[in-house]
Amino acid sequence: MKFTVEKGERFVVIEPHATCLNGEVAGKLKGEFMLRNTGGQRNIILDLNRVESVDEDGIRVGLLARRLCKSMGGLFILVNVHDNVLSFMKTIGLESYFKAAKDVERAKDMIFGNEIRLDLRGDQ
């Protein structure tokens, strides 16, 4: 499974090249999330543009990424969420647990707003 990584100054955008976010894909994404987190990246945007379905393993890796980002004061944001994925998240009661944006640009705006807030508070 391949994925695209776009690095910004204060964020990274990861786009899996898969139609299903299942155990195999989730395992590779977990490694990427851990690598980014240990490298000091606290803001991750997961672009689900190609993803049409997700299973429990996909949700678990999302929960891990959210926890990693949150522990550093950052954000984990889902973008381009397919209706099937949103429906699955609603079924298990997690639709409001994840931050979501319509597209990558809106997610970047959310991140920069959070970064400004952290800078004003003096958090690094």
C-alpha cells in the first residue's frame, strides 16, 4: 500500500492510496503516524480522498493518531471523508470524536488557528 505525504511547516498531510482503510493499510499508517510524532510533528491531516470504506483497524489507527497529536497539543484532522466512512463512524458513535474538514485547505486553517492559540499561550 502506498500513500502520499505532503510536509508543511507545522503539519503533514497523509493520503492513503487505498479504497479501504483496513488492517493492512492501518498497520502501515500507524508506522507513519509514529514516525511523524517522534519526529516532533504534532499536526496530521489524513486525506481520505480515495478511501471509500473503513473497518475497526482503520478506526483504531485514527484513534492512535488523534491521541499522539493531542498529547503534543496538536490536531489530527480527517478530510474528504466518504459517506460510507462517516456512516460507519456514526454507527460506532465516533463521528464527533474526530475533527473533520471539508478539504485540506480548511484543515490547514484549523491547524494554524490552533498554532496561534498555542503561541499566544506560550506553549511549544
